[in-house]
Amino acid sequence: MVEDMKGKIRVFCRIRPMNRSEAAQGGATVVAKLDDYSINVATPRGSREFQFDRVFSAEATQEDLFHDTNRLIQSVIDGYNVCIFAYGQTGSGKTFTMVGDKDQKNPGLMPRSFNTIFNVLQENSPKFYFKVSAYMLELYNDRLQDLLVSQGGEAQAQTHLHGQAKRVEIKRNRKGVVFAQGAETKQASSAQELYALFQQACANRHISATKMNVESSRSHLIVGIMVESRNLTNGNVCTGKLSLVDLAGSERAAKTGAKDHQLKEANSINKSLSALGDVISALSAELPHVPYRNSKLTQVMQDSLGGNAKTLMIVNISPSECNLDETITSLIYATRVKAITNNAQRNVESKEIAQLKEVIMKLKSGQTVDEGDV
């Protein structure tokens, strides 16, 4: 019932613990969790209160956060599009929330989702046939890169064969579902296989050290997981898509110490997040035109914001006074997102339509079609 509430995008707020750098600066804690749904921020002009669908304090564990998130995984298997994305300034804990720590002692939402998908599929295997596939991309300097194609050998081989690396483009199908044309899509038959693909993707992702973060994400990470289920009783086919997005953080060069190529990366990140902010503002104000085409990031998220997906935004914030401006900005954006309504629709096809699509695919690939297929 909770997951089928009419299209409002849910927003969780996660306050990370004070880090060493903030403690060394002697900054006071200015963010306080009031209850499970509201926080208070102390500013020079007085306190400001913000309300969200859930608030997680610095003491909250990865398990606590996932406990309130994993019901969305069932929606994917039921044939809905679902998007979970993390938002916040650089160093606010987005990658920890989505991916987890380096040795995976505290795995984030992404690896936990992989396990839950296959646990649910295993429980339903007597009644359904399932197929799981995934693509993994990063948006780096406003260019989409396929993280399942190694940037060394395979990419170079493609360059020599075709004169340029395979281009990935964002497209939408007739139902408004976003897909990555040209991206390598690989099947996985277990959570371990899916996690191995994810590790490969993370190894290819751009990161570097800044004054704000030892391992700062220099790109937006986009993981798409497609789950196709065929009902063994009536032959109906459902197709759900889970989009997991770890956004790079907004940053100010004066704080991060970014120079040269890092400065170029930061400018690209800020530009795409600014475009995302414009889309959020237009949707929350119900404007007739929504500027999705201003950035590849907003094109990637077009079915997640104002589209046909069940969407959860996790806004990650620092509790420290030294990050007050960025924290307030993030909370204002998150409040606007709460006002956006999506039209989540189930992707289900009858047995006959599913068979017809299979026949068309066979014909396109030059295979022969038996009379029994038609």
C-alpha cells in the first residue's frame, strides 16, 4: 500500500557523522534530528525546520536505511520502474550510502539491492521465469562512458576497428522509459555475478582526492538493472527497471582546492547539477516546459523525475557549521523534489504480445521462425 501511494517522490534525509577535518576546524554541529520526519538547522538568522519522508541521524546504520528502502525492490519485480538516487555536496556521504565502504564491511544500497533482487526471485521461482540484465555507466565531463567496457583493451580495440569508441546515447521508448543505446548490457544469474559486474564498473570509475574528500567521485554513476519475469501460468511478461544513481557532489573550488583537470571536472559536475536543479524547480512549480534536454544527466533521469518511475531521493548532508550554506542548498532542493508527482505504471504484456516481440527479434536477427512461434 505504501509503495502504491500516488506518485509522490519520496525523499529521505541522511545526516552523516562529523568527520576529522570538520572536527579539526572546531565547527559546531548545526543540524539536529527532531524526530523520524523532521530536522532543525541552526543558521545565523535563526533555526530552520525541514520535513521529509524519513530522517536518519548520524547513528543510523546502512541496515537501517535499507530496511526502509527495500520494499521498492519488490516493485521492480512486479514490473515497475524504480529510481533511487543520492544527492548532496561533495563529501556528504553519497557514495557510502549507495556503494558502501571500500572493504564492503558496510555495503550500501546498491550491493544490498542485488542480494534482495535474487532473494525475491528465488522465492518466486516456482511460479515465474526470470531474466536479469544490467548496464553500468558514468557521466564524466558531460560524456557517457560504459563502465562494463574496460577503458584499456576493449575500448582501444573498438577504436581501432571503428575509428572511434562505441558511443552511448540516452533514448526513450514509446512508454517513456529511458534506456542507454549502445551500452554493453550483461546478464547475471546470481547476486554474486551482478556484484562482480558492479565491482568491474567501480574499478573503471573516475575518482581523485580533494581537500573535501579522500576519494571524491568525479562522475555520476548510473546503474540500470532490468528484471524480466514471465508468469508460468498465463504467460504474461513484466519488465521492471531499477535505476541506482550515485551523483557526484556539488563543490566550490575554494573549498576543495581543485585545479587544472579537477577544476574542469568540478565545473562539469556543477553544470549538470545546476541543470538537474532547473528540472526540479520546473516540475515542482508545474511549469509547462521542463528543460530535460539541457544536460545528459537530466536526460538519464527523465523517467525518474516527472516520469513513470517510483522514485526515492536520499539527500545526504554534513552536520557541521562550516558546510552550512551547502547543507541548506541541498535541503531546499530536496524539499522541491518532494513536491514532484510521477505517474508510475506497471510494464506488463500479454503472452501473445510477448511472443510476437520474440518473433520480430528473431526475424531482425535473420533467424528462421517456426509456425509454432506465430
